[in-house]
Amino acid sequence: MTVKNTPFDRFLLVLNGLFLTLAVLVVVVPFVYIIVASFMDPTVLLNRGLSFSPSDWSLEGYRKILGNDAMIRGFFNSLLYAGAFAIFTVLVSVCAGYALADDTLAGRKLVMTLFIITMFFGGGLIPTYLLIRQLGMLDTPWALIIPGAVNVWNIILARTFFKGIPKELKEAANVDGASEFKIFMRIVIPLSKPIMFVLALYAFVGQWNSYFDAMIYLENSKLFPLQLVLRSILIQNQAAPGMIGDQQAMAELKRLSEMIKYSSIVISSLPLIVMYPFFQKYFEKGVMVGSLK
């Protein structure tokens, strides 16, 4: 049986199509602009804007970045920090969420209340800095990995997901003599891939784009993540008035800054672009956690 759309339904479909097209353009156009600009000669880009002529393109920006030891070191530092942070976040969130999803756990409501309180009230920057220093994590990668791994919102997401797993599976495993740990590893974890991948993606993206914590806790430049290296390079390439008297030197400094800016954005976005297609099938399931069936 074919259902015919009313004129109002067709109007809504057209309106929805236009809205989605506009949303795609808002995302795609700036992205295409950045990619094309990263391959262009900065002088041409500043004077004439985007050009699709091969004669106006240049790989000088990428050569400058890939030839910079600090950039390469920062890239691998960021991969290490973001990867370790994602693993720790998933481990803590899944373990805490599974325990809090158990209705037989004594004091789970109190624990959950204490967790939620921390979402609204915190010690602030100075007490956190003093705590990191007293724990001996100052100027170490652990200062970026451990403190933020316990995220209450992620624990709530994991807890909600685990509550949706049928209790009959656990009961059947208990009848067969399986221990709680075996149930968790053999039954719960295989069923939890969607939420685990979503939490890992959230944690990885958040840590990858973060620079403030590194700026506060790290002093050794060899430990700087990519975002902090990029920030340092771009700030150093912005000349203050009166610092440079030679106009030609100032023009070259501006050209260098433009050349690095777009190329660095593309390089820093590559891991996220590569990761998302592999996470997409899990992401679509995981983001629906807590929704009505």
C-alpha cells in the first residue's frame, strides 16, 4: 500500500532538504577552504583569495611543518596523551557504570549523588594545581591523563547503557556457575562496544583539542602536545607593533604565519578524520543511549 504525501508533507520534505543542504554547506565550505588554502602560496591567498590554478599552489607550508621537530614531537605526544586518556576514561567509566547499574549494590544512590555533586561544584584551578603538584605529577604526562579520566557524565552514560542489558542474561550465566567477573568480561563487555567506542571517541577528541591543561602543568617543551606547539608557533609569529622596523621582515613574518596556519589545521585534524569512519557504526548506536524505544 502506497501512502501519498499531502501538500503539507511535501512542503516539509522540501524544507527539511533545504535545511540539511544548508547544514552540509556550513560544514563543508569552511573545510574545503582550509584544505585548498593549505596548499596555496600565502602571497596569492592574501592578495587574491582562493585559486584553483596549480601554478598558485605550494607545498611549502607542509614542508615547514614536517621539517619542524617540535611539530612532529607534539603530534606524537598528542597521540600518546589522547590515546592513553581515552583508554583510562573508558576503563573507569565502564567499571563504575557497571557497578552503579546493579540494583543490589549497597549505597549506590549515595555514591551517585556524590558523583553528581562534583558536576556542579569543583575546587577550582589553584587547588587542582596544588593537588597535582603534591601527587608528583607536575611536568609529567600523567597530569594530562589521570585527573580528567573520571568523568561523571561518561559514567552516567555507561550506567544507563548497562541498565538496558537484559537481566535474564546475567541470571542465566549465574545459573551456569559464572562468576561476576566472568559475566562482566564474557557477556557485558562484548555487548558494550557501542558505548565504549563512543566514550573513547569523546575522550580522544576532547584531549586532542585540549591545550590549557598542558599549558598549566607542563614546563618541559619536549612534553608539549601538538595544540600547545601550534599555539606557541602562531603567537610567536605575530609581531607586536614596534618590535620589527623592517617592513619586508614584517611582511615575511605575516606570510610565514599564514602559511603555517592552514597546513597545521589540516595536519592536526587528520587523526580525527581517519578515526571517525571506523567508529561511525558504534557512534550511531551509542549516542542513542537513554532514548525511548
